[in-house]
Amino acid sequence: MILSKGDNFKESFIVTDDVYNGFIHVFGDRNPLHTDEQFAIGKGFSGKVMHGNILNGFLSYFVGECLPSKDVIIHGQEIKFPNPVYMNDRLAFEAVVSEISEAVGVAIIKFKFRNIFGKIVAKGEIQIGML
Amino acid sequence: MILSKGDNFKESFIVTDDVYNGFIHVFGDRNPLHTDEQFAIGKGFSGKVMHGNILNGFLSYFVGECLPSKDVIIHGQEIKFPNPVYMNDRLAFEAVVSEISEAVGVAIIKFKFRNIFGKIVAKGEIQIGML
């Protein structure tokens, strides 16, 4: 196993215009919460709320590209979105290996995304398998 | 609440070249499992394995665009990937409202994605809030 319990990782992600527009182009989610500033403000937000699943795309990059081995696959993941993400938010991502099952080559990684105010905008865990 | 326990929904999604290339363009996950046919075959798969988080993008579309109200937000979600998805797989998506909490305006939706052979390639649940 190339991971050990307690290993931790830090990355930084920005929900740029390109990421936002690219996500909408690929998946077609134009819900007004994400695309209509006035609608979102009317619902009590500060502006258009970015799609939570953009953060799942960042998780894909983290697992596929940032771990010490490329021989990994995602078995499953869960995520909660306690606070909104807005356009151009810079998100500090922290992840820690919380469990390892050497025998079956499985690791659990817990993660958090925080905005520049230190608020947790998403947290959860990913189960990965070693290939 | 515009949803009731037992309400169910069906959609169909295809992991086209455009979706696959668009996801990689937006998020940059070029892990060889997803991009190197021979690597993936060497690991026991039939070809390049599509990113699991492409399916989370389809979930975004489902919640944002396919429910009977647009006044919804995802609070959290979980997903497991028991079988691989390959390029151009057509996925049958089924979702059912499994719990409703009227008082707090929250619904739990359980979902499955199946490939054309009827195999479940992903399943999980989404918690949504009414805005």
C-alpha cells in the first residue's frame, strides 16, 4: 500500500468562469440557482451558487493526479455541502488518510474544502482501491 | 413539498466522447486508468474506465433540471461504483424518493445507474432541500 494512515494532502482549487461554464456545457445543469443571479439572491444567497458537483470533479483530479500512485480507482464517495460556493471562490482542500485495509488494498480518505473565510463548504470521504 | 415518498424518475445518459473529453478538459484528471487503453486492459478492464465523477455530473443535471420544481439544492450525496463504465455506455438511470421530511423541506432520493447489460454501475442517494 502506497498510503499510510495519517498521510495528508493539501491542494487549492478555484471555481473559475472556465470551470463553471465548462461544467454547464458538459452536463447541462442550468438550474436558476446556478445561472440566475437574481433568483439566487432571492433565495438568500450572495450570488449564483456554484454546482456542488464541480467539487466532485476536483476530487476526481485529486485522486487521479495528486496521490503518490496512479494505480488507484474510486470505489465510492460521499460529500456534504454545508455552505455555498460562489464564482471565483478559491478553495483550500485538505485530505487525510483515515483508514487503511492492507489485505484488500483499500483506503478511506477524509476531505474538506474551505473558502477564503475558513468556512467549510464541503466535506466527506472517498474510498479508493489500489489497482 | 413538491415530492412525495415513492415518486420515481427515469432518465438515460450516455458517456459520449464529448462528455468524456469535456470532463477531462474542465477537471484535468488524466489518470491512465481513464486515458490509457493498454494500462486499463492491463489492470483487468475491457478498456479505458470512464471517471466515476462523470456520473455525479449527470446527477447534477437530474436534480437541477429533471425534478418537478427548480427550487431545490443538493445538501449532500453518496455514490458507490460497483462496476466500470466505458466510453459510449448508455446508462439507464432510476431514482425514487425514499424519505421526505416535510417540516424541514428535505427529501432523500435513492438512485441507480445500470448499463445495457443490466449491471448496476453506480448507486447511492442524494439529499436535497427545497428552497
